[in-house]
Amino acid sequence: MSFRQMYAESGFPSHTTEGSVTAAGGLDQEEKDNEEDDVIDPSFLSNFDDNESIDYGGDEPTPDLYAVLGVAKDASEADIRAAYHRLSRFLHPDKHIASVEANSLPGDGRGSVILANAEAAFGRLTTAYNILCDPHKRAIYDQYGFQGLRMQGWELAVRDKSAPELRLEYLLLKAKAKEEDQKRFLQAESEFSVGIDLTDLFDRYLQDPPQERVGLPFIYMSEVSLSQSITVCRTLRHTVSLAGQVSARNGIGAGTLIGIWQRRLSAKTPLVGAGNVETLVSCGRGGRGLGVGVKLYKDLHDRLSGFVGLEVAQMRPTRSNSLAIIPGANIGFTFQVAPRIYSRLQYAVNLSGGLSSEVWWISEKGERSCRLHCRLSNLGEVFLTTRFESTVDWAWLNPFRPPSSAGPECHKCPEWVDPADEEEGGDLLATQNRGRVSVSVGCNSYDLFEARLGVNCILSELTRLSGEISASWMQGIGLKLGLHRGGQSYSLPIRLSDNRDLAALGYGTIIPILIFGVVRSLVYDPWMRQQIRRLQEVRRRRLRDQLQQLRGEAMATQALMQHASTRVASAEKAVKGLVIVKALYGQLRPGNPAVPPEPDDGGPLCLDVTAPLQVAVENHQLRLPPGRWADLQGFYDPCAGLTTASAGGLLPMTRRLLFVAYSFNGLHHEVVVDETQGLAIPMAKHRVAAHAR
């Protein structure tokens, strides 16, 4: 749809006469109100993307070619060829020419429709066969999926969108593109922190007997800090950034301003070669005055990189008319010890001087990491810290993740992407969007022991919550809460006690968990359920026309199978073999799967697939391999648009089920299976006892 058409539907003035507008105004008002109610923010849909054949985003459908032929993914070429020949017996257009000429009247057009349906169904069958029988094309399809082949003939009609939806989508896409450009060039990040002191509550008020407590505990704001960084200029070789911080603690304020200029050196640079040069100008950094520093970064080997830097800073003079300038230098190396183990060694002289070393390990997919840090300052202070961090699949820390992750075959990368790079990037992105738990243990020269326990909860792609409780031998108990939204961070460090108080530790651990649980259970989850239900209704309403088209194609394919289905059923019934009495595919009633559920705004929720299953009977048995059965001949997905496992457990999971009622040896059988389990009939355990008696 062009912008002119979009603007025309958006209510811009047109050449329509005033009388026609007046006459149509009352008729269209209700439809416009319904369209306004149907508008869903597309950014909300990112939390519920699933592998549906028809998605709200309008992406190109990706059929399962193995399901089109009705074979397993590990089927041999002979099995694929046999399935193709079997389906061709009743889908080939030549098989229907005689029946069309005998049953249709001249000029009624039914014969041409039947032949067109046969050509379309046989074309899909031939396309799947040509791909899976070609080893090269089959390897591409198995690795990259259907999108890697960029084939023709599978496109579905794009559904019409309402004017409010088009307006909202246009504005959001425009704003998102502008926001992405700003993020790429500006890289703005900020953090706002407010410290609260509750030591009077735990160290005095709760320690005194109830009859001796005087007044309420004194709770005050102990510190406030604000920091921000932004990229001022970015080119291919130069990057200029600004950063600043202001803080106030116990009535004493301090500020820092930093300017950084990074320049990328080419391989032809004399003496240095390829590398990065960083020039830093600061004021107030580390309590010092004006400072200037230069640092050179360079890769020395495939596994070794290093840096060297010089710095000059102005110190606070002892006399008012004196000027104190102190130089400093630092050097460091980073070495890859093993494929997943790295180490860093750094030594600084004068300014923040000391020797520090660090060793860290990251798992293959980034779900776990361990870090060991040791530092020895110029004043003889020793710091030793160990930190372990791991991702978890706890439902409370991952509201929108399904209970079990999808299999490896669900992740497909386009043909222009290296599969190794795609796998690594996808894993890192997946771990970033999962809840995390961290444990840190440390000690230093003035504090014998310090332990920290933190959690990180993912609310959406851009929003996450964090909490950390710390217990120190000398500094007492502390709690830090945080809210992170994109590049913005808001933290609330709370000082609970200056002593090793178990009550403060218990309150600091239990109270935030209880508040989080109550708010999520009573406010957040009900609101999300309402949004998901509304999303399902809107999706189904938007997909109504497309689902009707797919249902028509499935019914047309079943009509081509009807004669063969009747012939197979008669042959099986004559020998008391496998006769399909009734089969339903889609969303079924939990208590009575034989009765189709009521249709919703998108149409019927299940499809009668008796004929396709009867045709697939061979040697008095039927086998359907696990897979996407919506792509079987005569099938389609009637549940498209309903939220499946990606609702994170907020709503019951919608599964595509298959109910089959069949007779074998004259006895009635029934079975309900999930498409991920596969179907194998007949089986003795499917026999219905009431019919057997």
C-alpha cells in the first residue's frame, strides 16, 4: 500500500462530496470505533513472537516441506519418492480430467475450478519433492529453512489493515528508525542513584525494648548521584564522547567531567601500525583537578592484546599559590588462556597506582561466567573478589519465556548469514534476555569478608529489574534495587545496618521478594493476561480473511482426495481394516474432543481431516511423523494467531491437537495426540471400552 493510499484512509480531505460524506458518516462511525479498539502497539508483540505459520507481523510463511509430503525429516530419497508418487495418484490434474468432463455441465465453470485446485495442490507437492530430492537444496533447507531457498509460489495474500493501524504502524516505524539512528550515533547512557539510610531503624529502634522506644526511626537520604555519557561525534576513524557525574554525600558534593577522543589507526601508521589511540581530558576525576591522558591499544597476537598510557593530573596544592602536577603511567595485557578463559594484568604508577590481575571464564553459550579479581594498591591494600553468574529459567525471573526452550531446528538463519556467527550471536542475545543469578564473595585488608547475592529479572526486551543483598564483616548489611530501561538506569542503594544484624539481613531479603511477588501476582500478571487475550482477539480478527483463504485451499485439496478416500475406506471396511470414522485437527474441547469448539472472530478453531487421513492409510495402518501437520495435504492451521508457549505461562498453552476416531477389526478406537508426538494407529490401548462391550 502506498503512502497516498494510507493517507487517504487516514482521513485526509478527498474529492468526496459533502452529501456522500454525511450519508456515510453514521454508517462508518461504528466501524471506525471498532478499528480504534483493534489497534495494538506492535512493540508489545515482540514479547510474544512464536513460530506460527501466520504471524501478526506479516512475515513470509515458512512451510514444512517434509510435512507436505507426509514423511519424516530423516526420510530417505526412496521414501520421499514413494510418498510423492502416492500423493500424485489423486492430486495430479490429469487424474481429474475424466471426472470433470463427466460431471460438469458446459459453461458452469466448476470443471475449471477443480482443475485449478488440482494444479495448485500438485504444484506445491512437486515443489517440495524437487527440493527434498536434490541433495544440495535439501541441505540448504535443513540448515537455513525455507527462507534460504527464496522460492516462488508460497506467498499468501497480504491482509488489509485498518486506517488507525496503518497510522500507528507508520508513526511507530518512523519513530523506531529515528530512535535506532540516535542510539547508534549518540549511545546515550545515564544512571540516577538515590541512597537511603535505614541504620537507625535496625541499629537503634529495633534493638531497644518496645517500652523504651522513643519516637520513630530516622530515615534520610544519604547520597544522590547522577552520571551520563553521550557520543558527540562518530566517523569511520574518530569518535568523540562526553561523560559527566555529579554526586552529593552527607552534604558534600563533587563533580567529574570527562571528554574522550578515540582514533583508529590504520595498518600503515609508522612504528605503531593498526590500533586505537584514546585521548582523555578530565576535571575532578578521582578528586583531582584538570587531567590529560593518552592511551594506545594494540593487538600484539591472535590471543594477546595490550595497552600503554601516560597521564598528567593536577593535585590539590598544599599552599594557595602553588601548583602541584603529578604524572602517571599504566600498562596492561589481556591474554586468552583457553577458548573460554581470559586473563588480564595491569600495573599503574602514581595515579590510582597498583597491580591488578583478573581471570574470567565464560561458557560456550554465555549462560554462565566466573570471574576472579585481585588487586594490590600502592598503599599496601589487598582486594580479592570472586564472582559467579548464571542464567536461570525460573518463571518468576522470565515472565515471557516458555516453560521449555524450542529445539535447535526452530532456529533458522538467512542464507546471507554465516551459521557459526548466527549461532553465537543468537545464543548471546538469548542469554541477555534471560533472568540471571549472581553470587560474589570477597575480602580485603580492611574487611575480612563480604558476600553478595543478586538477581536480574527480564520484563521485556528493554526493561529489567535487579536486586542485590550484601553482607560485610565491617560495613554491615546493604541492599541495592535497580530499574533498567534501555540505556537508562535507576538504582536505589539502601543502607540497612552498620553491624552484622541477622534481622536486617532477613528483612532485606524477604521484604523485596514479597513486594515483587504481590505486585506481580495482583497487578502485573492480571494486566498482562488482559493484554494477551486482547492481542489474541485482534490477531484472529486480522487473520480472518487469510484463514478463510487457507481453509478454502485445504477443503479444495480434500475434495480432490474424496474419491480416493471413499475407495480406500470401502476396501478397508471389507476386510475389517483401518477405517477413519472422524478426525479433527486444531484446538479441541478438553472434555469432549469429538465436538468442534465454537468459532471465534478468526473462524473455526478446528478442521475435519477425515479424508486426508483415510487416504494416507497403507497396509491397514497409518503413520504420521512428528512435525508441523498444518502443512500436510488437506490441512491448514486453524489456530493461527493464538498465543502458544511464548505467553510465559500467563494463559493456558494452545496446542494443535489431532483427534482420530477409527474402527479396526470392527472395534471402535479413539485417540488424541499432539503434532509433536506423532501418530501411530491402530493400537490396542486406543480401544474404547464402551463400544467394545
